[in-house]
Amino acid sequence: MTVILRRWSPDDGPLLAEGARAAYIAKIEQLERTDALDLRVADRWAWVVALDGDPVGAIGAAARHVPRMAELGYWVVPRARGCGVAKAAVAQAVGLLFADGVERIQATVEPWNEASRRTLEGAGFTREGLLRGYIAYPGEPRGDVYLYALLSES
């Protein structure tokens, strides 16, 4: 199994469409936006996750208002889950972000999302706490998330 991160291209529309068909991915991402692909192609910290050359997910980071800090997010389509793809993608993204001068990478995960918690913990992230009422999805009450972080000197 070879997992690589590569830049988005205009040919990656089918990956966004596949992600939009997965209920959880559709809830956390706005993949149906007409400019969704353009936004990813233009973002310096946005990558396609490819498994043996097949695009199966996405990973990216957004700069935060605190200097040298980024927030990580990722998803993998259902057909590629459970085989370590997300963990390999997170490890690669962490390396790229630290090489780009980021000193703190953080991520939030819903308490029920055990697979994502294991992914972050397996990549060296530390759970720092619970953010109560932090996340809001359309049509749902505000929900709690765990905050995970990894420091470049870790």
C-alpha cells in the first residue's frame, strides 16, 4: 500500500463527488459548492490523498490567527477506510507543514469519531481537552469536540 499526497487538479472533481455521497463527509465539508474544486486547487495546504495512485481522500490545513499555527482536517472515502490511509496522510501532511514553518498543528474530532481519534493519536497528537458546544452543522444542535495538537518540537 502506497499513500501519497499530491496537489489538487481540475481533474479531481470525481473525488469531490464521491466524498459528497458519504454522509459524514458531506456533513463536515461543502463539497457541493460550485467552487469547491477551485478553492482546493488554489490552496497551498490542500492535498489529494492517493492510495496506489487512486484518489481516495483529502487533507489540508488552514492557517490560524496565531502565528505559525495551523488547523488540520482530512477525510477518506468509505471504500478506503480501515487500512491506515488516513494515518499515513496525516503523517505526511505534518511533515510538510512543519517544513513550511508551522510550529503547532491542531485538529478537532467529535467524541464519537473513534477512528479519527486513533488516527491522530497514532500520528503523535495529544488530546488537550474537550471544547463544549464548539461545532455546529446545519440543522443540528451545537456539539462538542476534542482538541488535539502536535508541536514541532515533539
